[in-house]
Amino acid sequence: MMKSLPVEFFASNGVRLAYIDVPPQGEGSGTPIMLVHGFASTHQVNWVNTLWVKTLAQAGYRVIAHDNRGHGQSEALYDPAAYSSDIMAEDVRRLMDHLGIEQAFVMGYSMGARITAHLALHEPRRVKAALLGGLGIHLVHGVGLPLGIADAMEASSLADLTDPMQRMFRAFAEQNRQDLKAMAACIRGSRQVLTEAEVARIGVPVLISVGTKDDVAGAPEPLAALMSDAKAFPIEGRDHSTAVGDRTHRQAVLDFLKAVE
């Protein structure tokens, strides 16, 4: 686990969000890359502890990662309507505005990939390329995590749960010291899919990386086939929890970023 990095705050349409801004540490373009974490995670858990921030900064990128609304050190909200994917995509755009960034690479994992896809669809001029991790065809056919995860957040204790996926996400949220009421609202509010026609309108270069043992995301290849400039990268032998920090995943991302610079 890496040491926590200095956290800053800004207001996204009145919602207080935490973020880190790490300058490039190696030779490179200094191109910004925005990192968008998954459900019940934080910028620290999803991106710092998994060595993504270190890897990208050392490769010469400016790395910005925030805690999504309701998560980590960001403001907790309890209305599911506050967590739509479009609204959370606007949080990313507003953070870019706050930092004076006109265009950036944007990489998301799981829920963060759904947010990234919505941003790429609605703000294509701001997204140099999109990297979708832990989310394949379920961006279109399916909504990722089942609604039962919200119920799991509201259970009186972890011991009351028997379903393996409910137990896994409840334990993950508790481990990350999340506000469980906010997590329930997030699951209920962030279940938007894109149509095949909308996905086809995403014209920026896209890398879709999904573990071959991931039973949450859906396969990456069918999603890539719907886009004009997308590549699928199967992360061999990894499930939804273990794919994010996989070494081959990091290398595939570095190769992709270099190719589209």
C-alpha cells in the first residue's frame, strides 16, 4: 500500500469533492489523465494502492484522481438522483475546468468506466482517449452491480448477509470506511446504460480492459465492436476485484496511451 498523497478539494456545482493532482515524474508529454474509481472504492484504494498513480506519473503523465461524490473524503449525498452517471461525468468535467485542463485522457474502472463512457459521449472534445476497465458489454446490456448491493449496504450488519456478492461489496465498503447510506443511494442512482447507437457515437480512441474471470462487467469484445476506434484487452485470469491492478493491464494501458499521444 502506498502512502496517501496530499488531498485538495473543490466544489462541483456545490458538492465538495476531494482529489489529488500528481505532476509528471518522468520524461513524457505531461498530458493529464483523469482517473475515475469504482463503486465503494476511493482514489487511494483504486489508483494509489494499485500503483497506477506511480506508474502513470513515472511514464510522464500528470495524474488527477478524485473521490466520487458520496465516496471517501468527498461529500456524502443521500438522494439516488444525485448519482446519475451523467452527473458524475459532469464532476470530472468540472474538475478539469477547475484545474484549467482543456483535454485529458480519462480512465475509469467499473462504475468509473461507466462515468467515463458518458463523459466521452457527451464531451468528446474534452476526452483525448477513454480507457474503460472492468466494464464491457454491460455498459449496454445490463447495469453492472445488482440492486441487491443497495440492500446489502442497508443491512444491520455484514453477518446478516448470505449472498456472496452482497457480502463482498458490504465488506469492501466497510473496509474503505464508506458512508453506507450514501453507498445505497449511489447504487440506486447510477444504473444508466447507453444504447448501441449512443456507444457507436463515441468517436475517441477507446481501450476496454476486462478480466477473463470477471462475472460483473460483461465481455469487452462485443462492446469494442460497437465503436469506431476501440480495442479490447482481456486481462487473463483476473476477476472484477483483481483485474484493476494487474501488471499486464498497466502495460496495455501504457502502450495504448503512447500509441494515441
